[in-house]
Amino acid sequence: MADRRTFLKGAGIGAATAAAGLRPRPAAAFVPAHVWDRYDFGSGPPVADRLDQGPFPQYPPEEVLPGSSVVMATTPSEDVVPGFGKGLVAYVTGDFGARTFDGVDPVRAIEDLARLPIGDKLYVRPTWRELQKRPGRLDPEEYWKVVLATARQYRKRVGFRVMMSDPDILEPCLPDFLLAKVPMVRLAGEWKEGDPGAVRHRKVHVEPRYDDPLFQEAFRELNALLAAEFDGGPLVEYVDTAMYGFWGEGHTWPFTNNPFPDYDTAEATWVRMLEVQLDCWKKTPLATNTQPDFSRVGNSELVDRTIRSHNWLRSDTIFIENEQIEALSNRPPWTAAVLEQGMSDGSPASLRLDEGVTATDNALSHVMDVGANYCSLWNWHKESAANVLNYYRLYPATIDRLARRLGYRVRPSFVWSYEGADRSGLVVGLANDGIAGVPGVLRVTVTNASGTLSVGGGLDPGYPLPGRIRQARLPLPKGTDWKGLRLRAELEVKGVRHPVRWACRQTLNEDGSLTLRPTRGV
């Protein structure tokens, strides 16, 4: 299967994808639908200092770790445990960009969303022209600056996508300096569903020739400018991969054509544009939509390359094509899943009760079924903190359960101490009480108070898996007393390490580490 994975001829090889081991291949090598469970996506992110993960027999004839015994055990936390790679995401803007704030005070609206007690992150979706007015520099709208400043104030990370096309905004998404030079192609068909008075029904829908050299040059510059400010920094958690068409999701449904002369050109263009993004965003994860290739532009290839380059996936709703559910729920364990799902604003008409279950609770339960890392707090086309809270006050249980289960929740379930003639140390049995694998490499380190001892390394990518124990050995100098040592964890994603707070009920240190001590009764 992996032999198919190669680059399009003439597409150019970005540094990030080359590092991921992708090889040249013929044009139009469409990736057909396949079962994702046990599909060969490679071994995942590299682990430079892999910990010994067993097995660890105690008795002859193998007797790898003689004299080992359980000395400490932890139990699951019942609290929300925030961290990188997971969480509830409050949508500041969705499909309308700056139009979201028509008739309201944007500063207050943004701050209210940042203050939501049930939101871990913020999300914003500007159009290209809202970020850049002229070549060579960013000229963002004021609301973008307010979102970033407010996120810093409330210590919340941000996710974002830049839209190049949007059927719900009457004005163009592209900056004028591109519109004046890049050809636009009218889409064939019409929008038949929904309110006939909506913008999407009245608008003449056109798409740019994304393959135009001027467009390609400007797209690279935009990503380079944004990455120079945010890549690997403390503010941006992930960036949605910019894809073809409406909202950047990878389609122009229900229209029947695309702006390209043929499929080969379309796929080559979007592979090249993915390479640009991978090359610019070397440290911050990209989240690529699992959208089926309705518009025939190479989406399946982009999804495949996203996973092989150790980036993430997303979807724009949970009740969707079974092809997307297959991908999300059977993705490699090191791949995070970002779920965008609209919710009720608490009004009776929006609840849509079915046997006492609201449509929102139904959807959020299915977000958990696919093992998501992130889920949106998003009142579709009516974004506001008040609307989120109106629903939450009526039906808090499912949202609270989701907040406590999203993503990974790791803890040192078992701690063994061993002491033999020539070796001593600890074996840690790591549990994951969440619903997703670890979206990268979990690093585990044991240190002493003085800082003179530091022993650690990484687990295999994605481990520990939910509901299973992954063991790792931490060798200690002979005669070291394990009691009082600190055990801490970090999540490594694309070479950047993020602190992890153990998801256990036992008392933790301020930095989220656990001081080792004997547990009574083990």
C-alpha cells in the first residue's frame, strides 16, 4: 500500500513532506476509499530516545527485572484536565468572518467567548482579504487583533483557518491585488436548499484559477507571513489546512464543476499548496478536512499526506458521509481529530427533541463515539457566548461529560520499583482514560528535587491507547531512593514539547507532575 505514496511529477518537494518519507510518483495517483483500521500509514512521528516498553518478566527463566513490585498506584481524575491537543473550542467566527459582528460590539463579544468557563480554546475563520490588503505584509482587521490579544489575556490558545472562498459572504474573500490579476471561473449549477433569500442563493459563485502562478506566489507569501508570526509559538494551537472551495473545506457543493481544466491539474495544484503549508508550518499542526472528493480536486491525496507528515484531521460535522466517519474513528492513534459541530442556542425550536434527547446532545455523543480530541462550541451562524450558555444551562450533562472525556487523559496507573544485582529503577504503567490516543509522542521523565537526576524518553507514537496500559522502564542509578522523585509528562508534536498534567485524582505539583510515594494497600 505504501508504495503508492509518492509525489506528483513537477509538483515540487517541500522540506516537511520530504522529511516524512514521501517519494515521487506518477500524476493523478488517486487514493481510493479503504478501510482505515490497520492501514499502513507508516510508523508515525520519530522517537529519538524511545523508552524500553517491555515486556518485563520478574521470574526465571527470563527474569528481566528481578524483585519488582507495585509501590504506587493512581486513580482517574473526575475533573476537566486541559492541555495541548484536546479541548472544547469556542467559535469566535465561523462562516461569516467579520460579518459575524454586524450590530454588536466585537470587543465585548470576543471577550465574552474567551471567558466561557467551558471553553478551552478559541477559533476564528477570517477571509484572506481580512488579513492581507497588499503584497508583502499582513493588514489584519481589528477583530483578528482583538481575538489574539484576548486569547493572551485569558491564556487560551487559538485555532484558525483562512478562507479563500465563502458562499455566505457577498463580497469576495480574496484581496483586491489578486482579484485584479487572477482569472475567475463561474461555477455551474444552483443552490436549491435553504432560504431563497440567503446570500448563497443570490450570489454569483466563482472560484479562482488556483493554479495561476500569481495565485501560487501570493498563497506561499500569506502562509510565510502567518507562520513567521505564529508557527510553534504559544498562541496558536492548530491551523486548518486551506483546501479548495467553500469555506476552505475541500468542495464547492452543490455545483458540478471546478475551475481547473482537468483532474490532473487540480490534484497537482492542491498537492503543491499542501506542500507550501507543510513547508511553512513546520511546528504547528495542520488539520486537514476529511471531505470526500465531490469536486474532484484531490482531497484523498491531501488527507493521506497529512497523516504521513504527522499532522491532524478535522471534519465539519458529525452526521456526515460514512467515509468520513471511517477515517475519523479509525485514524492512526497519533493523529488528532478536530470536530466542528453546530449546537442549539437554547431556544425551543433549536432543541429538536427526539425521545427526550436534544439534537445537540445526540451530536456530541457521536463526537465521543469517534474518539475526537477537539469539539466546537458553535452556535451555527449565531456565534455568541450567551447562546452557548443558554443551551448549557438547560442541558449541561453531555457537555460536561464531553469535556471530561475529550482527547487523551493520561496517568501513571501503576508504578513498579525494581532492585537487582546490576540494575534498579522504575517501571511505569501508563493509562489513558480519554477517548483518543496521544496526538504525538508522550515523553515521561523522572527527576529529583535538586535537578541532578533526570531520566526519561518517549513512548511509541499515540500511546498509551484508551483503555489500555503501556509500560515504560526508567532506569535509575544504583541505590537511588525512588520515594520523593517527581514524575512528569510532555507531549511532543512536530518537534515542539508541551507540558502534560497527569489526569489522576492524586495530588499533583503546580507544574502537573506527580511526587512519587508509597500507596497504602497496593
